[in-house]
Amino acid sequence: MSGPVVPGPVIQSLALSEGKATLTWSAIDKPSYSLRYKNNLNDADWVPVNVAIEGVGSSATAVDNSIGNAPQRFYQVMVVESP
């Protein structure tokens, strides 16, 4: 028997300031999340922004310090560890 279906993370906000992007997404307690990016959707791989981020409460937040002067960036949030 499988466990309950848990909705995936949804990016709720994105704030840009001084070459940094702060993202907040929906989360649940305990799983870890990975924030990844691509500068072009045709790029082969998603690049991890940082180490796994643990969900606490109903949201999680991460800062991408590497955005610099990139004209665009696409983000993906993935669950990397579930309860």
C-alpha cells in the first residue's frame, strides 16, 4: 500500500536584488528540496543552486547568489528526500 499523495512544490515568489534571486515555494515539514536553474531551456542539465533545503512549515526559501547579470534564468524545485 502506498502513502498519501502530497502536492509538489510550487514557487510562490521571486525577488531580485543586487544580482541575487530569493525564491520561496510551498513546502511541507521534513522533506528536503533542491533549487536548480537553467539560463536557457535548451540547456541539457539543471544546475543546483545550493545544497538541499529542508522544508519547515508551509514554505521554504533559498537565495541564488550566482545570478549576476544573466538576462534570464529558469528555476525548478524538486523534492530530494521525502518523509
